[in-house]
Amino acid sequence: MILGIDIGGTTSKLGLVRDGKVIARERISTTGHADDHAFADALARTAQGLIAAQTTATLRSVGIGAPNANQLTGIIEMAPNLPWKHDVPLARMMSDRLGVPATLGNDANAAALGEWRYGAGQGIDDLLVVTLGTGVGSGFIVNGRLVLGSAGNAGELGHTILIPGGRDCTCGRKGCLEAYVSIRGMIATYAELGGTEGATDVKTVAQRAHAGDAAAIECFKRTTEWLAIGLANAVCATGPKRIVLFGGIARNGELLMAPLRERFHATLLNIYKGRVDLTVSALEDDDAALLGAAALGTL
Amino acid sequence: MILGIDIGGTTSKLGLVRDGKVIARERISTTGHADDHAFADALARTAQGLIAAQTTATLRSVGIGAPNANQLTGIIEMAPNLPWKHDVPLARMMSDRLGVPATLGNDANAAALGEWRYGAGQGIDDLLVVTLGTGVGSGFIVNGRLVLGSAGNAGELGHTILIPGGRDCTCGRKGCLEAYVSIRGMIATYAELGGTEGATDVKTVAQRAHAGDAAAIECFKRTTEWLAIGLANAVCATGPKRIVLFGGIARNGELLMAPLRERFHATLLNIYKGRVDLTVSALEDDDAALLGAAALGTL
């Protein structure tokens, strides 16, 4: 049995995972703790409650997914969206408190491992998982191993430059893929296309597209085209056998995935055609982050 | 002692490599043979002559670098620039003739392995090697292992799309990095900028830049900017510790490398700054391809 912990900006989730299923879960607030040690204490207390209720299995390890987490060091590095404005060595802090090994990794890498161990990427040792949400994250698996990079920060597909000199990105540069195909990017595209009333989420844009709103339809069309290029470029790097898309945007099947598949295969370099497929995460929303975090614990 | 064979469009080179040095070399024509078997016979005869002259070492393996070579299958797949318009299983053909294991790989991957084993990438287990020539090739090394991809064709950085809808590329698509920063790309840029008399090689453009030709200077400036983006994007995939550039273009130090280093570090995503360096191949021209091919033989 593995404990998966998913650290979010407001809520942190804990789940016990056994045989690829979440068998018990709990959540606590990420905010409102005196400091990072008090937060780790609260996580450990909650975890011990979950563990004590399991009489037939013992805890083997802990996996923790968090934004700005460096897997090589086990440290959350000054995460802008978390309460602590300093480095937090959460892997060691949880390992000390729970008495088993703990592995910390960034949330996109956790998602990639989750899909590889438990989801749509099972058995695929050359895999790319792309998370489409507020930002765009990614995790590359090569030869059956997560690519961490020399400094533990590989897999930033969202910050590959798609349009040189293009839109401002939150990273301070211009034209990143994330500035176009994230939630924020899609809202910006819809506004640029003159969406008559501002939409603040992708669901609204999708509803309007279904209702025939030309700007909303065009917004999905352009998002599809941009994402196809970003994914085709990623294929040129590591030559994956499968790409799994994860996150709310990817669930807009007939608006996004059907045309995306067509555009992706049309955009691919010839030698990759027919050798890489594109699919959507098969994991349930509530479980995906926990399974991903737990997968870190299996490393 | 390893035999390295570098298959080119007109000439194929053979070299015996020992302790990271080419100790004997020979070359034969790639063209003018009755068929691929006759070519393999000629290679084997030449190799046996080289081997027979070495009295203190025996041949352990053969490494062969070739365009359009698939390392997973050992086959040269219908290479447009070679005489045989069908698949040539050259790894097996040479192994049969020389009685030792033979490994075939594409020339950019061979270059990457050569830099990793014998050149500017020694000891760097997360490495990217980019070859700048008629085309743009690349080889990614991750966790001390060459990335082949699920179908043996990873590492096509030259065919990542830099400018969506941009210049026609030889691959049939538009806007690839290779269409901008290869020899062909630089000549096209120079022509677009109104270079008064057409230049047919980069050396001429470089000479004109040195002489103060504004179009030639601007051509190098744009090439630098484009290549910086292409390399910064590649870093986002695998997070290498070092990038090694290889090929004639990279040797234009003050025109290309000095400004490129500045633009590359300026373009890098924040989290990679100071964590990846950019350097030029330290291998001698005549030896690089042979050492790269030989490095394939060490796998």
C-alpha cells in the first residue's frame, strides 16, 4: 500500500493506493497552518488516521506531487502558488514523520507516472503525458523511465516557444505554447476573436461553440491547430509511442479531440506518421492526481 | 579496437578506433557498385586490409553511421541521398562479412554518441548534440543513454516547427527549424535580405559579413535568434546539462557562437538559466564522423 499526496494551492489530498485503486482518501487545507512544519504535521496526522483504518496492509512508501517540486532534491522550490515563500524539503519532512521512504515530484511528472502505471499509458515505455489546465505541463517517459533532466526540471513543454515574439506568457517570455492552449490561453483567444461577452472559463466557450457562436468555434479551431504543432514538435524530441492528454480542456471531445487528432497526424513529420497515437486520460478526475502521486512512491 | 564506418552520399569512410583515437583510416566511393551487396563487399575488403595491418589489437565490433538509418532494425531505410532505393540491412551485412557484432545508427545519433564518448560531452549523461550542416540533425542523451524513441527515430530537432506557416521545408511541411538555420536556410535568409549577389555557401556569407555587408550581418543575426529559440525549446523537453553544436556553421565563432550564447541564455526559461551550457564540438573534422560511428559500436 502506497500513500499518495497531491499538494494544491488551496487543498491537499491524501489517498491510500493498492493494486492501482484508491482505497481510502482524505483532504486537508493547504493554507492556514502556522508554517510548513505545522502543515507537514497535519498531513502526517491525517495520513496516520487513514493508515490505522487499514488492517490488512502496511504502508510501503509515500509519493507526493506538488507544483515547483524538484524530484532530485525532494524540495518544493519557492512555489508561487503555495503559502511558503521558501524552499520546503517536503520529501524528507514526510519520510521523517511516517517512517517510510518518500518521493516528491512535480505534478505534471506525477500525472505522467500515474498514466504510465495505472492509466492510458500502461505498458508504453516511450510516453508523453501533457496536462492541459490553468497552465500546460508535461512529463516525458523514455525507455521506461521518467525524464528528470540534469537539474530535475525536464518536461516543460508548455514553455516551448510556439510563436516567436507572440503573446506574453506568465514565465516572462513571449509566445509559449501555454499562452495559447491553456485555459488562460483559450480565454485570451476567445477575447481576441471578439467573443461578444467575456468568458472566464473554457466550459462557457465550449457551450457557446455548441450554440453556434462563431468566435467560440474559431477559438477551438485555433487551439487545435496550435496544440497539434506543439505536440508534433514534442514527438521530434523523444519519439514517443503514445501521447496522453490530461485535464478539463482535453475532455471537449468533439470540439477538441476529434479535430486535434486529425490536425496532429497531418502535422506530424512523415517518419512518425502511424507510429504515435493520441489519447485522453482514462483516469477518473478525483483519482488521477492521487494515483499520480502514489506512482512517484513506486519509484 | 572498433571499426567505425561513416556512410556519405558520395564517399564512405572507414577508421579503426582505439582509446578514443583513429589509428588507421581509408575511404571508398559510395557510388558505382553493382548493388548494395557489392558495396558491402568493398567495405569489408577495405576493412580487412586495415585490420590486417594492426598486429597488436583485434577487432571487437563495428559501428556504422548513415543517413536514414534505423538503429532498432539495423536497416538504412530508403535513403534519398544514397544509391539504393530500397531498405539495406547494413548492420547484418557487415556483421556477416566481418564476424563481429555491428551496430547501425543515423549520422546525427552517431555524432551525439561520438561527442559523449570522445568529445565535448564526455561525462555529461544528459546531453543534446545538434549538427548544423545541409540539414539540422540532433541526438538526445538522457540518463546516459541515447534516446531512440519507440520506432528508432527520435531526435529530429531540425523538423520541429519554428514558424507556423513559414518557409517550405524539404520534409514537405512548413516552418521547420531546418528551413532557417541549416546551410540551405542561411542562404535563403541571405537572399531574402537582398544579398546583392547570390551566395551558395555559408563561408561566402561569413566573408561578406566580415567585410561589412549589411545583409550578411543581418543573416547571421537572424540565424542566431532562430537557433536560440530552437535550442531553448529543446531544453524544455529533456533538460540537458550541455548542448554541443557540430558542423561547419557552428565554427563561425564571433559571427555565430558568441551572440548565440548570449541569445540562448536570454531565451531560456528561467528555471534552466545557469543550468545548461552551450559549446562547440572539440573533435577534429576528419575524425568526428568516424569516432561517432565507432561509438555506435561500443553500445
